[in-house]
Amino acid sequence: MRRLRNVKIVATLGPASDDYTMIRKLHEAGADVFRLNMSHGSHEEIAERHAIIRKIEADLNSPIAILADLQGPKLRVGVFKNGEEELEVGAKFRMDLDPAEGDVDRVQLPHPEIFQALEAGSTLLVNDGKIRLNVESCSKNHADCVVVAGGTISNRKGVNVPDVVLPLKALSEKDRADLEFVCQLGVDWLALSFVQRPEDVYEARALANGRAKVLSKIEKPAAVTAFDEILKVSDGIMVARGDLGVELPVQNVPPIQKRLVRKCRAVAKPVIVATQMMESMIESPMPTRAEVSDVATAIYEGTDAVMLSAESAAGDFPVEAVTTMNNVAEEVEADPTYAEIMAASRVVKRDSIADGITVAAREIAEATEIKAICCFTQSGTTASLAARERPGVPIIALTQQINTARELALTWGTNCVVTQVVDRFKTAVVEAAKAAREGGFATAADQIVVTAGVPFNQAGTTNILRVAPCEERLIFRTDPE
């Protein structure tokens, strides 16, 4: 389905969006990628949603990406004798390994790894940072704290440890089981939670074994510090602003978001900006002005995708949320300032033949009346390089691999088309012209740019660029092969 925007929309599925009719409405409204949150729902429910997405994909002949978001290790306090307690500012409070029910003075924190990493002066955040504890002293089995920000603490509330690198792996036993399950199902992307270091990504990549791309969620200060190394070993990035805004001062998040988006674009890897983008639409059919501005800012920054979480998974207005996000994206990208920002932030790279080809394709398209850039791609790399350029004309990504088409549904500006087997450049041009006409990107009187690699069907061989007419019958005096 052709979109009138380049940025992609990720919609999370849940109780409000778990049948064929609703999921199809979300896709038709603008959702390009569906997120399966492995923190919620049984394997049976996840499999049902996966099957529905693939049915919609087949019915509409529209490649759809599926992103499975792994839960990651969850750090939580134990339970309280009274269910909850009120912590006053300045009070003393202990966390320890004792499984006894908690009270106003202490509670269990069943994570010995945390106590191993804590130091005097460390901070513990409870319930999304609403309660802040400062560690005064600690040992391998307890931490004595003073309450800096008080409030109600209750059973199994989450704990964040912002200022230390925890000796915890990003994959729990549940995550490993979930990863294997969704890889066998056939998801396209895996979102890896609790990433702190590049080694966390190595494990997920080894377990996925090429069956899905690995996207690292940046939600820990340690991940921000090690971002360059994490980016090198990841296929994509999610700027997960929820936990990031808990563990860092909130004013730090916007500049971090901007830097991370630019770094991802520079290396042609997709990046999602996520969390609380239109949260008021969980209960309201209209977003706030601030939320619209937040979505617009992410688009102006050049992000590949913006994401809806509870808005589409559990809200009262899932279709309206997607439609609103789509409308904001169309309006922003129609703004001449958007094109100026994309051009000003472009880093021209000519480190390889493929780099040079995609840069040349964009420059030719912008200097002439070219209607589209058509990229033949085996692995998706050529289309990703074309997207990095943020051209002012549509990108048509043509591939024989349905998996590649699905993966590229997350990448900025790519209109993915699954083609027949192509083994000659002449055939490639004919297929590109056909796709441009049928997709409404060009007419028979228009011209397109076609990039491909010879020999065909080999990843990393992009070495040809041709300006071609979109006529239904193309006659070549010479065959480029």
C-alpha cells in the first residue's frame, strides 16, 4: 500500500487490536510495522496475531514487518504484609534478600546481582521513578537507604538502578524461550530490552542465527554511554524514552534522542522513536498539542519510524491514533523546512561503489524530473543506503525475497515490492518501470532511476545506475550485461 509519507508507523497490538478487522483497519490507516509485546500475552495469543498479520499481508499484497519486543529482565521488589506502605521523605528504608513480607522499614529485592553492583551513593528508583532512594551503605545481601522522594510503595513494583552497570544479561530464561518461539513463527525484527553493552547483542544475534534482525532498545544510561559500540553490532535501534526518562534527568532525553537518530542515519540503520508519543489518545480521540509537536519533532529529526504503544494496544481509539500519527507525518513532510533539514543533516558517504551509486541516484533525481528511485536489493542494504540519503522522490525497493521486503517496511521511505526472478539488467528495468506505474509513482511518460548489481542475486554487488523511461515496452539497443 502506497503511503503519502516516508516515515514509518509502528503499532503495538494488544487487547484493543487483536482481530482481523481491527488489525486490517490499523494497516490501512497507516501502520507499516506491528509490534508484538512479549511482556503481555501467551504464546498462543502471539501466534494468533502473527497469523492474522500474515493473512492481511497476503490479502492486500502489502509486505508488513512484525517486531517481537522481548521483555528483558524485570527488577521488582517483593510483597508487603499490608499490600503497600507510605514512605516519607528522610525515612530510612532497607532492601534485602530476605523473602519475609515487607513493611514500612524494609522489603525484599530478590536480585542479588543488584547488591553486588551497588555502592554507597547509588540511586534506586521504584515505580517508574516516583520513589527515589539513596543508598547509604550496602553489602552483598542488603542496601540501607534514605528516602529522597517519597510515596506509596506496593507489591512487586519495578526497580531501576540508573547509575551502575548491572551484572545482568539482557536475555532472561523467558526471553530465550520467547526468542526461539517467535523466530520459529517467522517475525522480522527482535527488539532487545535492557541492553547495556554490545555483548548483550551478541547473545541475541547468536540465538536468532539470521532468522530475524536484532534491534537494540536504548533505555539505560549505560547503553547511551556505549551507544557507538552497540550500534555497530545491531541491525536497528529503538530510542525507548520511557525507562530512559526514568533513569536519566528528563531534560537529557531530547538531545540524546537527536544524537542517536543522526548516528543511526549516518550508518543506514533504522531507528524508532518510542514511548508516550500520543499517550492521551488511550482515552481521548484527540491528542494534545504537545504530543503532536513531539511526533513532529521526531520526524523533523529524520527518524525512520515513530511508535504507538498502549495507544493502539489497549486504548479506546487505536485507529484514530494511527490516523492522527499518519496525518502529522504527511503534514510535516510537506513542509519545505523538512526537506531543508534532511539536506542539511545529510552526511555524504562514498566509501564503496554502493555508496557512490546511491548518492548519485539521489543527486540525479533531485536535479531532473525523475519520479522515483528503484533499487533492486537482495539483502536490503542498497535500499537502506538509498533511504540514508533521504531523497525528495519515492524509493521503490524491489526484491525477490519476501523476508527482505518485510524487514525494509521499517526503513524510511521504502515502498517494498516483491518481484519475479530477475537475472538480467534489461529485465530489471522492465520490472522497475512496471512497479513504478502500477504503484502510481510514475506514468509511461515519466523517467525513473534504476540501481542494481551484476551479477544478480548476490548481496553487496550494487554497481549499475540507469535513467530509464517508464514506457510499457522498453527497447534496448544494447544489453548492459
